[in-house]
Amino acid sequence: MKSPLDSHPYERDSRSREIELGLADGAFVFVQVEYGAIFVVPDGPHMHPKVLGNAQPAMYAGDLTIDRGRIRDLTNLSGTFRFSDSEGLLAVARALELKGFCIMSGAVRLFSHVDSSRPVVLR
């Protein structure tokens, strides 16, 4: 578990919801909680601390894009949490598959928060 770098107790965004099949296509930020559930809100500036609100810690966080019901992009990009381990991102991918999502080839990408190098494609 990791606490957000921004410890301001933002209110939870009213659009925050657990991800499920049938969610409209689009770009989202996600936060995975300790018990494994993944919550999303539409992508936007500084949204990660508002997914759960109240400066709650996360097991993992990043962004994802849903395209025709499939995960087209799944990354660790989050300035609020800055997760950098590939195992955590792959665990998020597996959790999404258990929910019934198909993850497109090349979608799972790990970015470095240290430099601007190209992301590593995990799968």
C-alpha cells in the first residue's frame, strides 16, 4: 500500500465507481484498493487523489483506456502515487481479466517516473 504524495483530503469524485464490463469507452484513471477492487473516474488533471478521496492509500494506480469494451492501454502513470513495479501492474491486468475484460496486445506498459525513457511493454 502506498499513500498519495498529495496528502490533501480531497472529496471522493461523485463519478468514482468500481470498474465493470459495460463501462463506456474512454480514458480513465484507476486506483486499486487493498482488497483488489479497481475504481475508476474519467481521466483529467490531478484525478488520482479523488478516485478514493480523503488521501486514502492505494495498492496500485495508473490510467487505462477502454476501446470497444477492450482495454487498449493500461499504464502506471500517476503523479499522485508513482508506482513503478511491473508486478503490480501485471496484477492489475490479471484482475481486469478476471472481471471479463480482454486486454489488447501491447496494452500493458510501464513508465519510468525517474526519466523520460520509452515505456516497457509488459504484455
